Amino acid sequence: MIGWLRRILPFGNTGGVPARAHAPNEPFVINLYDDRVVVHRPDGQREEMAWDALERVVVRVSNRSPWAGTAWLILAGSPDSQQGCVVPLHAANHAALIARLQALPGFQQQKLDNALRDAAAGKTRTDAVLWKRGAVAQDGFAEGASHADTVH
């Protein structure tokens, strides 16, 4: 997963192409569609994740650059999809993304709340998986392939 993050984040590894400079107040922008989420980064790049390919939702709170100062969501797709998005929880339209993710069966809201509290207090924490396809939900039912229908 680290290699994948290095490819999609411009921080420290731009593949020889300089990242577009951006002002600190330029936001990440999230656009939600029936079939996918699209994240527009301040450096002009775009990341896309099809809901059907979503395998894992992770929250990261760290004091290391580029993560410092906020909680970030990592939306990871299946390895064969090579899709994913990384977005800070202060991005434009973040509330709509959170609402969409909270609708996933078995979404771990308490873990998200803990991460947000730690980020606000300037603390770091290990990455927490908020949702994983196929994980047993709190109600005891396993999420299966038919789960994709509930994400739309």
C-alpha cells in the first residue's frame, strides 16, 4: 500500500515531474457520483475510485508530512483495480463523502470519531480500518459481493 500511496501523492515522490505549486488555502474537492467518487487535488491532479472497486476505508492521523495537522481518509480499491483516493477530512464536500461512507454496512463510526478527536488534539494514532469489504458487520452478517448494490 505504501508504494501505491507514493504514486498518488505528490509529496516527496513526483516521478521527476515537479508538482504544481499551490496555495495552502486551496482545498481538495470531492465530487460524488452514483458509480464513483472523484477527488480533485490542489496540485491539479485527480483521483477516482469506483464504488464497486472499493475494498477498504482507512483513517490516518499522523504528525509526519504530508499527513500532519488533520485526519485523512484513504479509499483503497482492489489490487487489480489500481484505484484509490486520499483525501483530508477538511476537503470541500467532505460531509457528503462521510455520509456516503457511513451508509456502508459495518462502517466503524467510533474509530472515525476517535481519529477526529486525536487529530483535533494534535495527537497521532495508528491507521484504523473504518470499513472493509467482506468484514463481518456488527450485526453478525458478512458483507458479500452483493454489497455493491447498497453503496449506490
